[in-house]
Amino acid sequence: MQATYPISEIKQIIDATGEIVEDSQISLLVTDSRRINHPGATLFFALSGRRDGHEFISEAYNYGVRNFVVTRKPEIITTDINFLLVNDVLTALQKLAAHHRRQFSFDVIGITGSNGKTIVKEWLYQLMCPEHNIVRNPKSYNSQIGVPLSVWQMGEGNDLGIFEAGISSIGEMPRLQAIIQPTIGILTHMGTAHDEGFESPRQKLEEKLRLFDDCRQIIYQYDLLIDFPEHMRGRECFTWSRKFNIANLYVFSETTISGRYYMRAIYKGEEIECLVPYRDEASVENAITCWATMLALGYSPDVCDDRIERLTPVSMRLELKHGINDCSIIDDSYNSDIQSLEIALNFLKQQNQHNKKTLILSDIYQSGLQEEELYRRVSQLVSNAQVDRFIGVGKALGQYRSFFGESQLHFYADTAALLNDLSRLHLQEETILIKGARSFEFEKISRALVQKAHETVLEINLNTLLNNLNFYKAKLDPGVKIMVMVKAFSYGSGTFEVANILQYNKVDYLAVAYTDEGIALRETGITLPIMVLNPEPLAYDKLVANKLQPAIYSFSLLDEFVKFAQEEEILNYPVHIKIDTGMHRVGFEEYEIETLCDVLEVNPYIHVESVYSHMVASDAEQHDLFTLHQINTFEKIYKAIEEALGYTVIKHISNTSGITRWPNAQYDMVRLGIGLYGVDAAVPRESTALQPIATLKTTVSQVKKVLANETISYMRSGSLNADGKIATVRIGYADGYLRAFGNGVGKMLINGTLVPTVGNITMDMCMLDVSNVEVKEGDEVIVFNEHQRIEELAAQIGTIPYEILTNISQRVKRVYFYE
């Protein structure tokens, strides 16, 4: 059963003040006004971070919420609200979750480390769910906010908790420890993630170990804590190692068998074995951690081996793909629980590219709720998400079909029945969320609905994009707006997929290069103000019809737009005036400003929304004097324009690197470009605060043995120095992998090894020297990602990252991930 507390009791628990108007029953905690599903049972926490949650109280009230935790009472005129006043809203949220945790006496496993936390948590869930009803973090909700929201899900039906805790600075872990209160602790791999938040790796490890302060048992790799015996005193420890036979689980033999990883180990003086269905090092280490945990908790070696061999991939990310019949497919086909369904439906609500939204959902297992209550809650989530068509698969959903209202309803006993009937459903021009428990094999539905494309894929991580956006937002002074550049197919990364995330996260403006790009965004539901950098006079009618705002950079462009506005009887249409302060590309120059002011002063047909210019070298220290000259010139010009207009306008000159290096030039707005996609020459490469959002990958189509005297590719351009082998991969210059990368200039990653190109790049394929790499047909090949970065590819051929990104062909399938 879901936790329910009277608001009067919560007031006491969090030490709040304030008057209780009506003693509501609270079962849901919310920190985002966009994620309200059951307003009557919701307590809204007005957190203060990059955005002040108090600003969204009216929005939450309009959704029906009447219970709020705040640090100050907002100016909202109503008498039906319970305001709980506290000194710190986040502390109140954590205090409430900690109180709720203390109501349960079953074991709770706490997991921390640098890497592998989420995989270990999800694999332990797979391994132990036959015996336990487990409550765990949805996806990777392991932060100061995510952990209390996760622990709040503990209910009477559960008998085991598994919660991961992630930290990025000193002092954070004690707060999470007080919420999770683990009885069993697991330490996963320690790496470099979040090193910048600590004085040293040792300090980071000491902070993470504080999660285990009250644990009776700790499971960890023996090698990691040789120097930390003081943390282990008085507690039972179960250790594993691949080096030291003193560990409880000593893995002494490892080999690959038919693509799987076979290990032998010594445990309690006996030899045991384990077969892992993955070969990569991270998966093997995570599997050993799970193996050790199961043994520590009393599972027999035979049960461990049997279950670990059947581990399935953990997909914590929603995948947004292009589907058949102009559909958009949100693929979450391996994961189904009530918490992740709510997350997925929220992502579905963000999608505006189609008018119709469809959900394909399987029965939900291991929810900890009574079946009737579970599906009543599911139906409420579906209703709140405004789903137009509901397709249920499974006996339980069919039994409770009456809960799902008046939308288009279809129910099937199993996946095979749905697949047989798929053509009759006529899925077309709609956004389809596929969400199923693993046993339903919904990946078959995904394969049937996703548009077929060749195996070269550009993966876009929308969470990383959002993190990058917040990295720049955090640098802005209060009240400074942000315009995001989504021109050129969002630097090759997509159109509506990127714009939807930006709109949902409340950026102020978008900018495109041409009118057609703006129209495409409007047609997919983007309502943000959109500036068109290069408006074509012949398309002014379409520009105005779609409420796009032109950038005006010359008298001829201005005259033509004013003439058009006169003919159409348009008044005060918003435009943006571009000033040339040194780029010498487009824009009014300084000597033209007096005449420009005369024209603007007496012009009723346009309203100057903004005045802007463009920094030439904001990232280059050697040109700082010139940048200062640009800023000074810009200030003089915009002041003259404002004086002529008689009103203030939005001023902006700062681009991506300008945001980082020129905080004094923020004015009223900044323009974020390639930094959103993880590239900023002004940010040190070693910083983890800004990350590339894109991975370009392909696959090996064939492996050939080649003798030293044989030639490779067109014009016999390539050869090997000795007998060896080459891998032909499915990417060529028609995909955007330029011919300049040929003949050893370019390099790609195969199975963790960087290998060079051989011979000329061809239209659809290229060849790599894999003489020293174990490789087979179908293996994944990384062209660029967070390790083999775009900047490195640009350096290889003497260009810039912009060109690498924007050259990626439209025939390369884009897949968007969202956690």
C-alpha cells in the first residue's frame, strides 16, 4: 500500500509552522509542477535551485494542489491552501522521507560508488525478485532529491529495499544515509566521476563510505579498502577480489566462452563457477559485485550461477526513434513499474510533434500494491497524460479495462496477439510509448514499429543536453534570458526532439537560420518565440503566419519587411536588429546607426524586440582586446537605438564561450549554441561539468585477412605494413564521414581499441586496420563519443567541431535517450 499521512502529522514531522485549513491525506510528494497526477493527495515542495519553486505555486494550485511546503508564504489570494513554512524545503523533504523509512524494519541495501550503482541495483532486483517484493530507486534517482522521493515509495507490501546514493561534493552523504538508513552496504567501482567536488580521491571515498555508518554488513572489492580498516571495525564484511586470495570470494580464473564470460572462484574453501552473459569489463565487475552480494546474503553458489547466467540488459533510458507511418516511437520496452511509468508518461506529454498520443502497456509485476489499487493508479496516470489511444497487453489489464475511460481502447492477452493485429490498428502520425515488463518481449513490438534504417546511428543523450543547458543557466545573473540556437537541424542533432526538451525546460527563445526551419518547429508544437537569422523576403508571408520573428540586418531587408507589413496592415510586428561590431558578416555598421534610428523612430509597423551583435573570438584570450572593443561598440549603439525608440529592448551579444568567459556581457539575454551539445573551447576538456551529448556509432559488416602486398580501397590507396586484417564498417562520406579521414588520418574505437582507417573513404563504407584487435562481424564501432571526442576528429582533419556535427547525413538514424 502507498504511504498516506495526514498533513497535520507531516507538519509535526518536518517541524513546520503555518495554519492547517483542511487536514488532507497525503500520499504523493512532488517537486515539479509539471508532474502532478493526483493533486488532491499531493504535497508540493517549493525547492529553490536554478529555478525557485515558489514561482510555480500558482501553476500547481491551478492543477488542483492544495498542500505546499514553502520557506515563505506567496502572494496568492485564496483560503483553501495548507502552507507548511520551514527554513529549508529540501531539508524538510529529506526529514519526511527519513521518518517514513523508520516505519519499516525489513533490510535495506544501500549502494554507492563512482560507477555501476544503477546496474548493480537493477541486476540485484532481477536476481532476488523471485523471493522478495523489492522497492528501489526508479531509474537513477540517486540525488539529494531523488533519494527521498524513492524512499517514500516504501510500502507494506515490500520486504526488501535497494537504494543507490550518488554524491558530487563533501557533506552530501550523511544526508542520504539518514534517509536510506541501510542495513547492508555495497560499494561498487571507484572511478574519476565527480572528482572535482573533492580535494582528493581519498576524500571522495571517505565521504561515500559514510553511507555505511550503521550497516551491519558491507560488501566490497577487497582491493579498494585495504587502507580503510577503521571504517570496517565492528561490522561483518564480505569481500571479493581478482588478485588477493584472502577475500571471501576470490576469482582466480577468467576466460571467454561463446561470447560469455566464465569465471572460477574460491568460496569457503570450495571451487565455484559463474557464467556472465557479457564480456565488457564494466559488466563483468558489476556481475562479480552481484555474485558476492548474493553469496553474502545466503544464496547457494548453484542458484547464483543459474540466475547470473540469465541476467538481461538494463535499459534505464527511454529511446525516442522515428517510426513507420510518420510516427514517433518512445521505446521503454524492457522496464515496467508504476514509478518508471509515471516518468515515461511525463516524457510522452512533452512530445508535441503529433496531435495523437498512444500508450502500449503490459501488465505490471512486483508493484507492492494490491492489483485493483495498482491499475486504478495506472488509469489515473494515463488520464492525466492525456493519452488518446490505450493498448493494454496482459490478463490483468484486460480484467480492469473499465478503469480506462473513454479513450480508444484495445486489449490483448499477450504480445503475439497484438502483433497479429498491428496492421488493423492503423498507427499513423502519432507518438507511441511502448512500455512493458521484460517477460512480454515488447522489443518485438518496437522492431515492428521503428522505421528501418542502416546500422549507422547518431545517439543523442537528452539528459546530458539538459545538464549542459543547466551548466550555462547557472552562470547567468538573475533575470537574464537565454536563447538557444537550433539552426542547421540543431547542429545535426535533431529538430523537434531537441526543441521539445528546451521548451519543456523553459528557455526563453529559439533561433533558426531560415524560415522553413521555424515552420517545421511550429508544425511540431513548439510555441516558444523563434528568431529567424536569415529571413527571406519571399517567405515573409509564411514567417508572419507562423509567428516567427525576423532578424533585420540591412536597410533593404528592413524596407522589404516594412513594405510587406504595410500591405498586410500589420502593426508592431516583433523584429530583432543585428549590429555588426566586427564580425563583418551581416549587420548594420556603426556609421549606419544614425540613419537606422531615424527609420525606426517613425515606424509603426515593427516593434524592436531585441538589438544584438555577435562576438568574433569570445573563447580566444589573444583577442580579448578586440572583444572588449566589440562590447563597447555594442553598448554605444544599443543606447542610441533605445533613445530613438523611446523604450527598452532586449540586448544580447554573448555566445556560448561568451557566457563562460565574459560574464559582464550578459546584458538581458545570452545565445547558447554549440555549448548545449557539449563543445565549448572556453571550458577545460578535463571538466566533467560539460559533456558531449552525441555518440556516432556503426557496425562491422565484414572482416578480411589481407596480405602485406595487397592494396585496399579505390585507387589502391591503402595497404598494411604486414599481414593482417581489416574491418569494413558501415559509414562513408555520404553519411558525413569525410574523405579527409582516409588513409590513416581518422581513427575509430572497436572493442575499446583505437584503430586507424586504411585507404580512401568510400561513399557508404570505409576500412579499418584491426590486425591487433579481436573483432567479428556485427561488432559495434564508435566514430565519436565522450572518449573519442568530436574535437579530436576535428583536429584530425584540421576543421572545427561545428563542421563534424553538421555534416552528419540525414540518412543516419537519430535515436534520442532520456532517463
